Amino acid sequence: MTQAERKPTNPFLRPRDQPAVAVLAAGALVLLAATWWRHGGHRGGVVDIDRAEPLVAKFQVDVNKADWPELIQLPGVGQTLAQRMIAEREEHGAFRGVDDLRRVRGVGPRTLERIKPYLLPIPKDTGIAQQ
């Protein structure tokens, strides 16, 4: 018999090795199923993402430096009100306190109370330049 007449053999897996590979694959599947069962997969408890607490992102805005895209992130402040805040700041100078925001048309007591938690403290002028 010449080499051309020989039937090519599968170099990857010989017939006598196939049962061993089948046993190993079955064992891996049983181990995987046991791990899934142990971690609560049969109850639907494997992934707890639906029951996770929502994350809260806390942000604060400096009204004396913020542009309108930052200001519209404040509750109750739209683009028009944000642009009025900037115009007031540019025309009459920086806000010296949170209550100075009341001089902006459209900022009333309720709006001010809603946005206060999101405002950075406005530093008081301490007169350092005078010393």
C-alpha cells in the first residue's frame, strides 16, 4: 500500500481519545450546572442588577462661573432662565450670595429653594486685598 492509498488520519483527536474527551466535557457541563444551581439560577437570582439601588450623582454648580449648559442641569432652570442668570451676572457683577439670584427675573422663592442644594457656596468677600 502506497502513501497515497492510505486513509488520512485525524491528527486532532484519535478514536480511542474520544470517550475521554466526552467524559471531560460532560463533567464540565455538570460542574457548570451545579454552580448555576448553587448561586440561585433556578430562582432567577443570578443577576441582581434589577434589584440594585440606583446610584445618585451629586453635582454642584458655581453660579458665578457656570455657562448656560451647566445651569440648565439645575431643577426648574431652562435655557432661557440660565441665559438670564448669565446676563444678570455679566451686567451687574458676580452674585455675592445665593439670595442675590432673586434679582434674576424668573427666580422666585420656590425656584431658589429647589436649586440651593445644587449650588456651590458663594465665598464672601473678606477684604484680603485691603490688608
